[in-house]
Amino acid sequence: MASSGLCTEFPAPGLRNPFRYITGHDEKGEPVFLQSDHGDHRDIMLGGIGAQNIFYSCGSNPVEVTDNVDLEFAKQKPSLHIPNGCVARMIDFSPGGASDFHRALTLGIGTVCEGEIELSLGAKEKRIMVPGDVSINRGAMHRWRNVSDTKPARMLFIMLDVKPIIVNGKALQFEMGTLMDEYAKYADDEGPNKKN
């Protein structure tokens, strides 16, 4: 990844601190806000190229919300993605911040919230995404780049588990490049590719 004006915290300088509102039910069965906060899990990524905030994760699909089972699970910091589960992660990109090419074995749904982001699939396949644009990444090798050299950008990602992805008769492999520095503890056989 490369950048100028590195992130020192989440949110990145110049971006608002987003709220998280979690709903549920009170003892009478009435709908209520159980939590109104800014999220549990914030980290600087790759020395300030980006910063992340993980708003939610669950360990099953369908999700178990009875007795707030999912909220107890979400208190733990998740890996890149969770087998049979979901991760909702917001990433702020520093001005000019760009990732290496990488592939997570997930269905990655990404929405631009602030700024403009280039999604590149290689030398010929590129798109500029603006606020409100959505990418549905189905295991493709890709990279993200904040096209502004002066302003941060923000995306929200929902990472869902997938069955093995077979292309031309071969299973695709988990390839994170330098992002693996962030997820190294999940690279072994207990990592996000392992199926129970």
C-alpha cells in the first residue's frame, strides 16, 4: 500500500465519527435501541495507510439473535471473515492510499461512503466508485485506491462466507499480499478458509 497523510486513528482526519445503532427488544417485547455508540473494534491498518472500525460480526447464518447471542459474539474482534458468518467493517483510506492486489475467499459487498475509490481488477479492468456505488466482489483479485491525494475516503464492507470458488477447474486461494500483516494470525489452518 502507498499513501501520503497517513491515518493516525479511526475516523481518518476530516471524516465524521459514525454512529452504530443496534436494535432489539425490551422485557415487554417492545422495540428499543440496545446500543448507540461508535463501534467496538478500531485499528490502524498497515502503518496508517488506512484505519478500520468493525461494527458487527456474527458466527452463524442464519444469525442467532435470540437472547442477544449475536451481540455476545460481536464483542470479540473477528478475523477478516468468519466461516459461516458475517463481518461488517468500515475502512477509511488515507489520501492517495492504495492496497496491494489481494483476494479474500468471501462475498465482499463494498459501498463507498465518502470520497472516490478506484477498484482495479488488473491493468485493463478498473472502475471509479463514488458515494453510493456498490461493488459485489465474488473472489476476484483486486485492489482499492483512494483517487484523492488530499482527502480521505471511506468504504463499508460486508464480508460473507462462500463455498470454495472453482475457476477453470481449480480452487481459488486466499491471497492477501501485505494485508496479511493485518490478518497473519488467521493464515494457518485455523484461518478463514477452514471449514468446520
